[in-house]
Amino acid sequence: MALFVISLIWGRIFPLPSTLIIGQLVTGTVPSWRWVSIESISPALTKAVIAAEDQRFCSHWGVDFVELHSVLSDRGGPSRGASTLSMQVAKNLYLWPGRSYIRKALELPLALLIDLLWGKKRVMEIYLNIAEWGRGIFGAEAAAQFYFKKSAADLTADEAARLTASLPNPIRRNPARSSGTAARVAEKASGITTETACLKW
């Protein structure tokens, strides 16, 4: 419990590795990971991630109860996820991969807590720095360098959409290739403005 509290305080200011990154280090694998500030990541990637992963990012408090209720109401059982970016950060930092009701139950209060303590900007910054974008590739900077030979700050809207389109399955989907999913992400992202209240950084 003390370590958890310390990590919450530490995480407001300093980089935090995900459980996947720690797992690779423990097994002797050196992941490709370089933490950068949110200001050093293209706003196009922020918009693409919101468009594809969490469209109500600016209006919920860590858990999108509207989407969660919709998913739970699906006939035949949930056929899709309802994870917000805050929930994904909670899972990647403190929990384990894979699907289970126990993990999801732990995710909800953790997401509410980190959204409250860290705020939207920090949640987004952490998400973009620990997301997996390929085998051993973590964070926007490492992904941008690996796939497009440029910094995350210089990603175009198309490149950002390609990276985002690969997130559901980063091991199998290659962001270097165009896809219909990437085109749809780019179209959705084009309607999001960085003047949105929670994106003014």
C-alpha cells in the first residue's frame, strides 16, 4: 500500500514504467522506451488517440459510465470494451494484461483516483509514454523513431492515425502501413480541436 501511495505521488511529476516495461527489464530484455513531455508529442497523436480510444476523455472523471452501461447492456454479453485512457493507464501501471472481471473491478477505482490526482494532461502524457506500439516498443517517441524515423513532436496527422490504429493489437498491426482503420481514425481526429478545454497545454 505504501509503495502504491508513493507511486501516485511520484507519478504526478516523474516518469513511471508500465508493468510490461518492468517485465521486460526483469527478464533481461531492454525495451525501446524514451520518456518525453506531452509538449514534445504532436497534438495530432493526442487527438487521434482520443478519437479512437476515448471520445469522452474530456468529460468523464476517469470512467465513462455512459459507455460502460452501454457495453454491459449488450445482448448476449459485452462484445466490446469500455476502457477509458485513465483505465488503460491504471491497468498498464498497476495491474496485469488479459481480461478478467477481477482486474476490471480493480481498474475502475484506480482510474477514478488517478484522474482526480493527476488530471487529464498528466493521464494523457503517461498514456502516450507507456503505450505499447510493437514488440519491445513503448511510448510515442520510440514508436515515432522506429516506424517513421522522426521525433514524436513531428508526427503528421496521417502518421498519428496509423500509430493509433495499431493500438488494439500492436504486435500484429504495423503502423508503417496505411489502412482503412487509420483513415477512419484520421477522419474522426480531424473533428477534435486542441482548443477543447482539457487539451489546452
